[in-house]
Amino acid sequence: MKCESCNKKHATVHLTEIVGTTKKERHLCEECAQGINTQLAKVPSPTEILTSLINQVAPEISEMSKIVCPVCGLSYLEFRSNGRLGCPMDYTIFRKGLIPLLEKMHGSTQHVGKVPSKAGKELIKKNELMQLRNELNKAVEKEDYEKAAELRDRIYELSGDTNED
Amino acid sequence: MNFQATPMKISDLADNTGEWLRGTGAESDIVISSRIRLARNVARFPFLSRANVKQKRELEGIVRNKIKEAEITSDLHYINLANIDPVERLFLVERHLISREHAGGEGERGVAFGKSETISLMVNEEDHLRIQVIRSGFELKEAWKTIDDVDNKLEKKLTYAYSSRFGYLTACPTNVGTGMRASVMLHLPALGMTHHIEKVFNAVMKLGLVVRGLYGEGTQVSGDLYQISNQFTLGKSEPEIIEIIESVIPRITSYERMARKALIAESREQLEDRIWRSYGMLKVARMISSEEIMHLLSQVRMGVNLGIINTIEMKTLNELFILTLPGHLQKLEGRELDSQQRNIIRAAYVRKRLEEI
């Protein structure tokens, strides 16, 4: 078979193009095929392929796909492709994408089991911090800078080892 | 409290097994063991897939030391998995002390366990820490009591990654929340023989539970041994999850007993013949593959349960399921063996054990 394009060389590349419901076959020699390839194919990266696939399947993911965790550097797409999170912070960063996933996996998105006693302390600490911040605001409003400085120090002291959540 | 001063030799374990194979506890004719594991991670560290070599080493050190300080039991041994050879890791997998993933992992990782092998603590598995408790028979509630206590002791020493919304934060979102997987290992030969096992699976799946083979996720069923465990870990408390599994097990065990009764009623001779042939094979064969032995042991185990064979202890049979696995045979022989050599040694080992009776 001769090349359709130059009609000189032997056709060694056989392309099948599908447009709508019609199938079109093309038979080309290597040289002519390369010409077409450079026009057609800027070969997309695996991430691009994945993104376009995901866009077709689940548009809500495309919104998430740009998000990267500032702590561990994991992107949402990487998480979706291997199913593993990179750090505890990802649960906060990817929250929007995770909630429907968790709902599907567990039928729930709210933990009701064991609470570490330390987490109990953390909760207390959090509440205390909130209160101190309120007092600080009031002190600043009243221009009571001595009290404000004192409150600020206590806030620093408390939040120094506060747990992220 | 320190770990045991004398380093443990894995070969010292090769000729016995953990307490969970004793064949004691509730419904132990059908329920081999009850197991619970908790997944935990240390706050302010990345999960292991994003941790670099230095962070992994640091985590291994922290978790190992905290396990030591937590005074869990007085006889905990710690083994650094990076320092032992693959056969020894396989050996620990076969004993259910570590997971296959942990054995095949990379870098600094280890396991601590006591002499009874009831408690094991995996360091740097998929999560920073995986605590496991296994007990003989249908003893999930007791297993929960033990593991909850171990977890409380560790929690005093370690700050876990935890959120009030999502619970214990894990590397894989399928474990988040309680981080708990509770499972019961069942021996269901009659349901297999009568092809009723599928019905059991369907009923179990409707409750949100999953059925797996002997070594958990992705493993094949052999020896008619099945593990039933919870799939969901979020949205229900630990006791609620245990309750769901506990409610379904008695139904499965009575179904299995019914199937056994029906087999006896309908074809007693055939059943007895099958069981005695399996027993005979174990006593005389010169080569047995690992697949074949699981099948033979399963038949004989049912024979013992039905009172057809009454010269073998349940403990011996339960142990043979584990002691004849490739890692154990190689440890027992103290050298690497190819599959044909293993088949010869496996047959010889079983003959010896059954002659002792």
C-alpha cells in the first residue's frame, strides 16, 4: 500500500480517526505521518490526561484538583490517584473533597467514638484561648495596654503547644 | 520499664504459637480467633507516604520509646524489621504479628510483642502505629477491653493526630474515625461444602461488613478460614461496631452447625470417609503442598469438632495451620527451602506431630 499523502513511499503508519460516529482510516509513510504527528500531538502529561478524565467524570473534583497541601505538599489529584493522604492537615485542606468521599465510604462524616483525654484538654485550652482573645480585644478597645500585654503573653504561652485541628 | 534485655531469637518461636491458637474461648469450634486493631498517628508528623528517611527514623525512635515507657506488659520484645531477613519477616506475618504490607515495607520500622503474642504494636506500618490484640475464640469484647487499655496507656505518652470532626486521623481515609478494624476468624467447612457460603457473604455485606481470607485484605480463602470485619470506621463508636459484628457471628456459627448436621444426616458415610481420608493423608503423605495441607487440616478439624476423630487436640490442629506455612518451615529448618523441599519437610513435620499423639 502506498502512502495516501505523498503517494510515493510505502505506507507503514495506519491511523484510525473517529469523528462523531464515522470512522476514517489513513495510511501514511513514516515521513508524512511525522508531519501530522507534530501538528496533532503535543503529548499531554499524565497529570493532564488525569485532569481531563476527572473533569469528564466528576466536575467537582476539577475545582479541588488545584489544591495542594502547604504542609506536606500533596496535591488533591495525587491523593485521588493513590488513595493515601500525606499528613493530618490534609483532612482540613481537602475537606471539601473528602466529605462526600467519607460519606460514601462510611455512611457518615462525624466521628462519634473514642476521644483521647488529651484532646479533651485541647478542647478546654481552645475555649480558654477564645476567651482570652475576647478579653484582649476589650482591653485594646479600652486602651488598657498593660492588661493587653499580659493577656497577649498568656495567649502566646497557651497557644505555643496547641494541637492543630 | 525496658524491653526484654536479651534480644529475642525468632527461631525460638518456631516450634510453638501464640495464645490465640489455643482453641479456647467461646464458640472456639468455629470461631478460631477475635482480633482488633487500632490505627494511630503522631500529631505534627506527615503520614509515612510523605515522610522522608529522617522523619521515618525519628518517628520509629519516638514511637518505640513511648511504647517502652507506656509499660504495656512486662515482657515486650521489639524487633526492628529492617534488621531481619525476609524469611523472618514472612514468619512474623504468618503468626499475624505484622501485616504483609509491614513485612514488605521499606526503611525504619518495627514490631513489639509479648510472649503470649496477644498484643502486638507495629511501628511505621501504613500508619505510625498500629496496635493489635488477638484472642482465641469469640472474644471481641475482651479484646476491645485490652486494646482500649493499651491505647490509653500510649495516649498518655503520645499526642495522636485527632480531630473532633473526623476522629483519629489516618493515612487512608478508609480507616479514619475510630481507626478500628475488628475481625473474627471463622472455620466454615460445611457451609463451603454445601455451597451456602455465598448466602452468608451476601447477608454479611448488607450489614456493612466484609469477608476476607486468612491474611486479610486481598488474600485468598484457604482451609475454609474466613475473616469477617467492619468496613466503616467513622460514624459509629467502637462498642457499636463490635456490637454489629457480635450480633452476626452467632447466626453464622449456627448456620455452619446446621450445615454440618445436615451433612451427617444425609451422607454420614461420605463425610466420615472424606474426613478419615484427609487424616490418613496427613499421617502417610511424603509431600504436601501448602494449599493441600490447608484443605486436609480443615477436613480433620471438622472431624474433631464432630467427634468423628477424637485423638487430636484442637490446639494441635489450630497450630498446624500456622506451623506448616513456608516461613515457619524454613525457620524450623534454619535454612532457605524451595517449594519442593518445603513440601517434603511439611509432610515429615505433620507426620511427626501426629505420631506424638
